[in-house]
Amino acid sequence: MGVNFRNSNSFIVRYTIILTLISTVFISGLLYVIGGFNAAYMLLLTPLLLITNFLVLRIGVDKYVFKLLQHLYSEVSLLEDFELKEGRVSTDLKSLTSDIEEFARGKKIEIETLKIREEYRKDFLGNVAHEMKTPLFTIQGYILTLLDGALQDKKVRKRYLERANKNVDRLLHIVNDLDTITRLESGYEKLNRTVFDIHKLISNVFEMLELKASKKDIKLLFDKSYSEPLWANGDAEKVEQVLINLIENSIKYGDQGGTTEVAIEKFTKHKWIVRITDNGQGISEEHLPRLFERFYRVDRSGSRKQGGSGLGLSIVKHIIEAHGERIYVESTPEIGSEFSFTLQKTENNSSKSTIELKASSPE
């Protein structure tokens, strides 16, 4: 609380004077009755009574208020690390009022934060249950159908087992994404920083997603020809995961016969910015602030058709922020979207390790 015993309360001074006057009159009267009254003696005694009464009231009130507030804080404090110590309490009413108001404001903010977290927890659990319920019920339906007699039909059996397997893959994808985002948020997932060629990394991602893009006749392009390596510092595997997610999304929600274009530009002297632009359906402005939230879907019906866990963009944001970088999004409905993120720029020299990037199949 911070305010010490600097200012005495006015009521202590007032009652010290009253108590001193009463004591002086009482002692004077007593001495007068017994015949020992002496004016000089009383003049000397009165200041001593004044000081004594003041100290008694001062110390007594301070101790009383301290014990009272100590009990109050022990009853209402929600902070385990808070400890009320001697010297942190003032008997000045103005200071006490200010301290209590500050305490109340802190508790109000804390309670509001807890309410927001509780609402977030409820939404999150509801979203997880909703995402996992659909594939689980679908798998259960196929299994029950097979047990009811369809197991004998080889064609039906194979078709239903294949569909059930797809839904198992979807469940595993959701669980893996949940595990990834939990590890990122807890800080358990560490970055393995190396120096790599960001242009080469994007080329490898293009190779991975070429088949998916060709099914929608979408062209994966660079904005220009890059003849020199563009060296960046970061966790190449996780940056690759970011690129796969963003480019795959541009394919999922892109228009038939469209394009996905990637540009690598100098953002600042020490940073690159990677821009991924498509000419797809775009995103309305009201959705943009919540786009990176867990399980948030712009178009739930469309998202269901496209599949996915609903955690991809949230994972992307966590990976980029774990690198100490920023991610941006701009979009216009019916025109297209641009996702961009920054990366640390570096030079390829012997003092830094580099890695050979190889294309691998996305999960």
C-alpha cells in the first residue's frame, strides 16, 4: 500500500487535546481537594500529559488499524503472494481510502480477467467437442452398419472402412494440432534455429502442394525470378509448416483456375517479408480480427467441406510469434487475400550452420 506513518489523523490530535484537558482538570481538582495544588507543577505536568496521550493514541490506533486491515486482507485477498507487513499501513483516512480503492480496482480487473478466461475455456471445450463429435459419430455409424450385416458385402465393407479411416485421420489431425498448439503456448516446443534459403524452402512447398493445386487448376507462382539465395534465420521446419498451411489455405479457398503468388521482399535492413497472395473468394473485414483464433471459421459450411482442424492459422500465428516476428492479413471479398509474415534476414557464412532442405509429404 506504500503510505507510511507520515501524517497523523486529525481525530488523534483532537482527542489528545480533549484527553489532556480532562486529565489536567481531574488532577488539578484532586490536588486541590487534598490541599496539594501547585500551579507551577501543573504547568509542567500538562505538556507531559499531552505528549503521553498523543503517543498512546498514536500507537494504539496504528496497531488497531493494522490488525483490522491485516484481517481484512487475509479474508478478501485472492493473491497468494501478497503479504501485509508492518509499515505498509497508514491510519490517514485519505491514504487508506486511496489504497482500498486501488485494491478494489485490482480485484475488479482480476475478476473480469478470470471471467474472460472462463468464457474462453468454455468456448474452447465446446469447440473441441464439436470438432471431434462429427468424425466420431461418422466412424460409429460405419462400424454399426458393418456389424448389422454389411460386413459380408466386400464392396460395402471396403468402402465403409475407407471412409472410417478418413475420419480417424481427421481425428488424429485435430489431436496433433491441439498437441502442437499446446506445446507452443507452454513454451515447451523449442525453436531449432538455422540459416536457410527461404526461396528454396518455398519451392519445396510448391512441389508438395502441386498436385492439390492442379486439381483446382490453380497455378503456384513466384512474383519474379530469384537468382540468388535469400538467407533467413529461423526454425526451417516450423517455417515450412507455416508456408504449407498458408499456401494450402489459398488453394482450398481459391477460385478454380486462379493463382497463388508468393513474393519475398526486404521489409527492413534486417528482415524479409514473405507475401502469399491469391485471387480467391476473400474474407470479410469483420472476420479479420478473429481469424487466428482457435477453431474460428469464417464460413462454417464451407469449412466443413474443405476439412481441416480449424487450428491451422492459430498454429501459424504461434510459430511466427515464437520467432519474435509478425504476421499480417489483408483481404477483400471476391478479390482475394494476402497473408504475410516477417523473418530475420541473415548472411550465409561459415560461422552459421545451414541445412539442406528436402521436400517431404505434408501431414
